[in-house]
Amino acid sequence: KAGVTQTPRYLIKTRGQQVTLSCSPISGHRSVSWYQQTPGQGLQFLFEYFSETQRNKGNFPGRFSGRQFSNSRSEMNVSTLELGDSALYLCASSRDSANYGYTFGSGTRLTVV
Amino acid sequence: GQNIDQPTEMTATEGAIVQINCTYQTSGFNGLFWYQQHAGEAPTFLSYNVLDGLEEKGRFSSFLSRSKGYSYLLLKELQMKDSASYLCAVRDQNGANNLFFGTGTRLTVIP
């Protein structure tokens, strides 16, 4: 079966711009979680969507937002980009509870210049 | 707050055994996960512990002590392909899918 698909793989944006990242979960998975990965901080939880509703949210500013569509695909948006937003953004999907682990996508590498 | 600690780097020899430790302090506990991440790739799930004790899965085993806030990942018969980062993560709420990750342990396997 197809894995978790994230697009695009790489992005370069300028400070102040906004960006939208996309994630298609594994078929049948209704939970999609987003993480930011940086060398110094490791993986940090952004938010989780389940059945089109945000179920959990991490400690990121309001510039970071997301949504989930009826087919479970999810998007995250970052507005007014800052240099510190440069990171690998990972999406992970699971059926519901992640007891048997998420399946992560390969990520979107965002560079803000 | 949530605090997950693990060593930053470790080196071990091919064929040997290595133990990667993880200690955690979280407001709640509902499971501990280990993930493997090769450079430039997505993390992949290795193990899940929610009760005290040892879970064995092939060459990899994971141990949990909830009273001590401690876990370890044991890798046996190390192979060169085991060179990767190993991430410890804790779920603090039942039914929640947000995990708190440590910064990872970069393991280098040498011949």
C-alpha cells in the first residue's frame, strides 16, 4: 500500500511570505499529525487532525495552522515566515490511536531566506 | 513541562550490543515509543512500551520502568545499516496522538 505522501519535498521561501504544505495519509488512516524537526530541538508536535477536526495542538504561534479534508488529506500553513521556521516538516498518519506507531512521510524541507 | 533526555551520540562496533537510554519527566504517561531515523529519511517505528518490562522484536528490544521514568533500546548483533538516529518519544495522554520526542541519539556503527 502507498505510504504517507508529502509535497513538495523541498521549498525555498523569503521572510514574510506564506507557505502551504500537503500531506496524504495512508488509505484508511484518519489521524494526521504534523511535526517540526530541527537539529537543536528534535521533533516538536505542531497539531493533530482527526476526522477534519483539530484534536490536539502544540505550543506554536498562531502563524502555524492546519486543516484536514474529508478524504483525510491534510495541509499546514505557515504565514509571515521567519528565518527560524527553516526546518523539516514531517507528517504522520495512523488509524486512530498511535499505539502501533505512526507512519511518517519523508517530509518537506523548508528553507526561509 | 515535558522533558525527554537521551545521549546525543554513541559509537559501537559491528556485531556488538549497544544500549541507548532514555529518561523522561512528563505530566502524564501513556506509552513510550522508539523510532529509527536514517539521515535524510523519515522516522520509522521500532517499538512501543506501555507496561513495565522488556519487549523483544528480533535484534531490537525495548525496556520500560515507569516508576523510574526510564527506558532503553537494546540493539544486538549490530550491523552497519543500524547507523542512524534513534528517537525516544512519550505520549502523555490516553488516546492522544501527540508525542514528545527527545532530540535523538546518533549511533555510529564501526567495522
